[in-house]
Amino acid sequence: MSQRIYLDWNATAPVLPEVRQAMVDALSGVHGNASSIHREGQAARAVVERARRAVAGAVGAPAQAVVLTAGATESNNQVLRQHARERADAYIVCTVVEHPSVLETVRALEKEGVRVAYWPVDRQGRLVEGWLDERLAEGATLVSVMWANNEIGNIYDVAAIGEKVRATGAIFHVDGTQALGRIPVDFGESHIDYMTLSFHKMGGPKGIGAIVTREGLKVAALLSGGHQERGRRPGTENVPAAAGLEAAARQLAADGESWQQALRQRREAFLAALNAEVQGFELRGDTEHQLLNTLNVAFDEVDGEDLLLAVDLEGISASSGSACTAGSLEPSHVILAMGFEAKAARRSVRLSFGPATPQEELARAARILGAVVKRLRTMPAL
């Protein structure tokens, strides 16, 4: 039986061997609570602080700017809800293509009476030019833009947006989860006030993330009940995950440039194979400014969910969008926001891979996709 082909790296990436070993070592040898003052506790504390420094180094920020959390969903909620709670005049802007952890939080705050606005996109998922200027002139107090989109892979110019936002005195929040490990990420040079991260998209462990904050800004805890993370995030620290996080950040520092080159090679090879094997498909998103590892593809006359079920049986793991909305009967909110009607939106599938994905697997995936698409097109509609 052929080995399965994993093309869902944007949902979660396979854990790096170095990460797995670091976590096993922590589980085996670091028994203490990082808040305890005895030797075992101090050993655990050292693991957590090394992880903090590793995150800081990976994104170009000071270590004291990093608050460790359970992931970007928690981090996004914490930043957005804190702002709404602390500003009576809060006016939050986010893009219509944000991750659900931003978009749904903003919608919830809107129902609570917070003023909000949603930055539209064009047919390629590009942010509409000039729109933000009007919102900033109206007094927007926080702007939230993801660095790279998890569904279509679009990369947004956060440095230019951040410069514009900062000039008005508003707060700039960036979800950098999909960008880290795939494009250069520099917190200090991008005029960002709060950046939120998860690390399992780049080979790190699930269940750990971070908020990185500009000097002079605070992070207020969502929960009560502990002094951890200097009172910014109560709860016993996940020491094995922190060990894995440090290992992932260390590999990023060592191999980040080679990862990008590997992704470029794989993208070119995969697109060439798809063009050779499949007739009639559309690449969606801004293909000139897109993550190298992400293809959002719509095959003519083929429903995306039908295709995903069929290729799963043939050994390919892929998705139709965010794993956080898996199981939804609704088409992708990102594709709908780009102006596609529901039926056309449902044709989109996301194929995402990593620097370690063997090129022969991508060639085999293209052959399988070609055969499945051809078969589905001959099947009568229900």
C-alpha cells in the first residue's frame, strides 16, 4: 500500500524530529512546576524562558515582549477583547478574510456594542486600496490584519499597513501564524503593536503560542487565578510544549532560508505536474504575493468536498479551508468574500505542503488528482 500524501500543512505540520525529541526529553527529565522555587521547578522555569527567548529571536523582538499562550486563537481573543474592554471609544477594523479566531471575536464584540468595520477584498483576495484610510480618519482605534492568509496563502504588506496605522495613533494587531517559517518575519521592522502566533504550522508542537507586544503596551489576562507569565496568562506552563517550541525556533533559525528555497522548488514542480495531469482548473488568490506552500485550486465542474472525500480514499490528505471550521456545510468565508457565489466557492480546495514534502509525492498527488477529477466529471449530478 502506498504511503499517504499529506497536503494539509496549513492546518498543522508534521512535528519536526528535533521537536519530538525535545518534548520527550522534557517529559522524561523535567518534572517540576515552573512556578516552584526548588531545583526541579527552576529546571522547568529554564525551559520556559529558553522558549521565550527563542520566540523573540525568531521574530526580532526582545524576550520580555513575549507572552506564551496556548495558541493564536487564545492570543487573538486576548488582544481584541482587552482592547474592547479598555477603550470606551473602541473602533476595531479587521479584514473580511481573517482567521475565525479574529473574525468571530470581532463579530461577538460588535454584538456587545463595539464599533467595528470589515476591510473588503477583491476577486484575488487583495485588500481594497484606500478603504483603510477612511476608517482611520473616522477614528479606528485598532486594525487587525493577518500576515498571510491560511486559506488562499495571500501575503499582506503588514509593514506598509503598520506604518499607516501607527501614524494615526491606532493599535496594529497582526496574526503571524501562517507566515512564520515560510517568509521572513520581523516584528521590530513592521510597525506592529501586537503579533499573535501558533507554532504547529511550522513543525512545532500543538497547544502553544504567543503574543508579542511592542514596548510600552501591556497584555491583560483573560483569566484569573495565577501569576504566571507575569500575571498576563495564568495557569501552569506547558513545559514539554515549551521545550518543543524552543527546538522548532532553533530549527527555523538554522534552516529558514533553505526551507523557503525548498518550498519554491516544490511549488514549481507541483504546478507543472498539475498542469500536465489535470485539465481545467483555476488558482485562486493573489498568485504574485502568495505563500510558496499554498495552492487554493478550483477544478472545473467538481465540488470541493466531493473531491476531498475521493482523494482521501486514494491516500491524499487535503482540506477546503480553515481546520477551525471543518465540518461546516457553508463554503469558505474567504472565497465568498472574494466575490464568488456559493456554488463556485465550494469548488475550492486547499493544497498545502512543506519543505520536507518529497517532490515525488507531489508528482503522485497530481496524478491522483487528475484521475479523480476526470472520474468525478463523468459522474451524474445528484
